Amino acid sequence: MSTTLELISHSPEETQSIGRLLGAKAQPGDVFLLVGPLGAGKTCLTQGIAWGLGVKEHARSPTFVLVTRYKGRLTIHHVDLFRIEDAAEAVDLGLDEYLNGDGVCVVEWAEKASEVFSNQCLWIEMEYGDEEPVRRLKLHTEGYRYDPLIKALAAQEGIEKCC
Ligand SMILES: Nc1ncnc2c1ncn2[C@@H]1O[C@H](COP(=O)(O)OP(=O)(O)OP(=O)(O)O)[C@@H](O)[C@H]1O
Ligand SMILES: [Mg+2]
């Protein structure tokens, strides 16, 4: 079974709120795969996820290192694959360890290593809306693992759902 939910964010703060809910509901081993062009809001969403997990710091894009780790209710591994050449490079850098641990893994530019990920992941595609500062977030997953989380987002007042 596959599930898709499309959300509209009207501001960075709304994107962070969506992230907070994801972080608040996240389970050990959850993997959030973020896809979208430069400036789409992947790091902004990750900040919310980290805060939802109880992290006090402000998550920043780890573009010059592969991964930044934050401690919250669960450990969050914030990975950015922007600079890798191919999936093998991600594997060499130890991505498997973060994916199979009991923390939460958030991966920016996940499409650069899509073959590395199992179907036990939640894909979140972010794109620019018709005008600033709108962003569209398309959540997609196989199976049932993320059902509670997707249901919570769908039921959350104040978050616009799309068609
Ligand atoms: N609705 C929105 N959601 C998220 N960010 C928004 C939104 N509207 C405007 N912005 C702005 O867009 C930028 C998003 O930056 P962010 O670093 O999160 O993007 P990114 O997808 O991580 O980019 P990169 O690929 O460079 O890592 C920020 O400057 C933010 O203020
Ligand atoms: Mg980023």
C-alpha cells in the first residue's frame, strides 16, 4: 500500500510547524528523505523536526560535512548529500549506520542516493509554489509505518492540504 499527502506551507514558520509535528510523532529508526531544489525549505523543515524531537539548537545545513547529530528525545542525524557524486560515496561515508540505528535520520538531497534507501522511509518532496513564500510538500511512503504520522498531519488544523 502506498500513501501520499500533499500540504501547502505559506511561510518558513509553517514549514517548521509541519516539521515539529513530524518530530513530535517520530519513532526510533524513522527516516525522512527530503527532495527539492536549492532553497525549497529542506533545512527549514529539518529545524522543525529537530525542535519537535526536543532539540534545543537551531539545525543548520551540514553542507560541508555529511552529517550533523543533535540530541533530543531521540538522536537526530541530519545528513546532506548535496556534494556527493554517487550513491556509493554515501555508503562509503557510513550512511547505513545512521539509517539502521535507533535515532531519526533526516536526509537532504536524498534522491542522490535513492537506491540506498529501503521502502521503510518517508519521502518528502518540496517544491516552490506559484508565488513566494509558498511551498508545496508532497509526502509519500509505502506500507504502514508512517500512518500515525500522516494521519496526525492530515488532521492538524492550520495546515493547508492540497487536493
Ligand atoms: N514556506 C516556506 N518554507 C520554507 N522556507 C521558506 C518558505 N518561504 C520562504 N522560505 C525561505 O526559503 C529558504 C529555505 O532555505 P533552506 O535552507 O531551508 O532550503 P534548502 O532546501 O535546505 O536549501 P539547500 O538545498 O541549499 O540546502 C529560507 O531562506 C526560508 O526563509
Ligand atoms: Mg538545506
